[in-house]
Amino acid sequence: LLPAGWARDVRVSIAGDGQIAQVQCGVDAIGARHALGIPGLANAHSHAFQRAMAGLAEHSPAGAADSFWGWRETMYRFVERLEPRHVEAIATLAYTQMLESGFTRVAEFHYLHHDPRGRRYADAGEMCAALIAAAHASGIGLTLLPVHYQFADFGALAPLPAQRRFVTDPDAYAALRERAAALAEACPGALVGSALHSLRAIAPAGMRQVLDGAGAGPVHIHVAEQTREVDACLAWSGARPVQWLLDNAPVDARWCLVHATHMDEAECRALARSGAVAGLCPITEANLGDGVFPAVAYAAEGGRLAVGTDSNVHISAAQELALLEYGQRLTLRRRNCLGGASGSPARGLLALALCGGAQACGIAGGRIEAGARADLVALDAAHPSLCAQQQDGWLDGWIFAAGDAAVSAVWVGGQQVVHGGRHPRAVRARERYRDCLRSLQA
Ligand SMILES: [Zn+2]
């Protein structure tokens, strides 16, 4: 699948630096041969440690009153016990699963900075190092986003005791980001950007200081995930969260606004025109009862979007894309909502997410052409859901029918990391993960 469309007998030559050196069509094969090749997809939003809560946070003492905020209490209790070795084991499993589903890079939105008592580790970047080690072991491309998180709520309210492991002032944050960048040099293809946890968790002056040091790299923020946040932002500032951000921060193509679920029409149009990416996490947003992003209206304004696995409650590139489309169908009561001119929802969705994902991760990627990163996925043309299909139908078969089982091989920066649908470290990663869960429950 090339930028101009499907092509036959394509040879992709990969340079030593992990970029695509040359793409030729209509040539004889040399080297490894695969039937169906598409660009690798970037996962624009992950909290790797939350993978270990998957399935454990569904039962709530709040019963029918359970919400995002109840889930957050469970997450705070879980986070109390995590050590760097746990985070490394959990992230290694999550990253191998991302690769097996067709994600080739992850934007890791990382806010678990300090030890269980809230003290800085001797090396402030110790948790960053655990995530970098997991990315290195799995082979996934890493865009590490250390997070500035200072307050409990709008109006610079003092952080809660449960937030002690997350909190940095802007100066400590600058030092942490610098340390993360130094550590990331050991991991091929990794890069470091900046993140603000949310408008709740920062103050305007701190935000400006973080942005002054952000340079040209990606800037991510959670925004307007919950209606309670919208109401609190209106009470604090008189503006809705996305509007406040557009009015008070230099939001442009470096930015990824994660969720942005609750926007009015004016915000939706203004965000689309800013050039920023909306980082949508359909599975997590459904799991947490957040709401449905107005993707059809936003895409009609030329808005850019990416998908992310966020809480990692279920890791699947195909299912994130399918649920993004299904949320629109359920809301608008029609089919083929995000297919655009192609008429194929899978092709339209994938095109949006490839482009927006690479942008949100700060890389030249998401397409098979010279100069892009050699992040590639081969689909299994013989899979029952693909075998009777052609061209865009292969993508429909993958995204809506087969899911992860149709992913046969994956390359990151030209290195093959998934063979026959399996990551060679998956079994070992699962064993370490089980040991980790046992020790956390002991
Ligand atoms: Zn998140």
C-alpha cells in the first residue's frame, strides 16, 4: 500500500539507519517475500503500567454509579506498589502485544516518576529507564513523553497523597526531560517529547515554562475526556477546555490533544484548523464511559487524528480502528462514516491514523516511501477473512473481521520483530509478567 495506492511486485530497500532507501514497483523479488505490505501504525497514547490492571478494574463497589473517577481510585491504589522492575516487565509485555497487533511505535505518556513514598529516585530518570529497556527488549519504536503533573485540580489545588509519585514542579520537570533524552540515546530510533498531564494538573505559568523548553518535539496533553472536566474548566476560566487551550497555548502541528471528546462545534472546527492531532483511544474511552468523539464532523473540517491504546485494557490496532468507526455508526445511525472518498471505511480510517499517528509521535513515517522510517506490517493474504478480498477489501478483512490474527510479520526501523504472527520474546515476556503480578499481589 503506497502513498498513491495499491501496487504490485513492490521492492522496499532499507538503509542501515532504519529508513526506507528506495521503493520500486513491477520488479522481481529478491530477499524476503510477503504478499500484502502496509505501513506500520503508531500508537499515539499509552500508559504501559496500566496493562497490569486490565480486567482487574471492572468490578466496582460503586456499582451502577461507577465512572472514570472510580476507575482512577482503583488505579491510584494499584500504582502504590509498582517498582521500576514491575514497570519494565509490564511494559515489555504490553509492547510485544502492540507489535503483534500491528503497532510499530508507541507514544508513552509517562507520569509515574517517583518512588512509592513520592521521593525522587537517586536517578530521576529511573522509571524512564525501565520503559526504555522495555522498548529496547521488544523492538518497538518509542516516543517517550515525560509528563508534567503538579496539581490536583483547576486553581492549582495541592496534589492528593495518591498523586505523590507523579508530581513535579516545572524546574524538576525540565531536568527529568533532559535525563530522559540522555537515556533514550541508548535505544535506536527512540525520541523524547513533552507532555502536560491535563489542564486540571497544571497551572498556566508552569505550562508556559514546559512549552518554552519543548523545542520542535511533540507536545501531548489529556483534554476534555470527561464532562466533569468541562464543567470545572468553565467554572475556573469561563472557557471550555479545548477552547481554553487554543486561546492560551501555541497549539499547532507539534501537539496531540488526547481524547478531546467533549467539544462544541466551534471547538471542533478550531481544533481541526490548528493542525494538531486528536489522539483518540476508542477502546479505553468506551471502557471508561467517556463519550464519543465527533470524528465525522472533525474529519469533514480536515482534522487530523490518531489512535492510542491508553489504559491498554485491550491491545489491538484493528479493534481501535473498528471501534472508532462503530462509535460514529452508533451515534449517526449510518454506515461507512470515516471512509471518505475511497468508499472503504478501513482504507479511510487507516489513512487518517497512519498520518496522524506519525505526526503525533514526531516521526517521518506512516507511509511506504523513500525517506520514511521502515516501519512495516505484512498481512496474511490466506487468512479466511482476507483470502477472497482485493486491495481495500484486505484492510476491511483485517480491521472489521480478522483483527490481530491477520498480522503475519512486523518490522520496526527495518528490523523484523514479529514472525508468523508471533513476537519471539512473547513467551518469556508473559512469564515475567505473571511473576510480576504474583509479587504485586503477595
Ligand atoms: Zn491517558
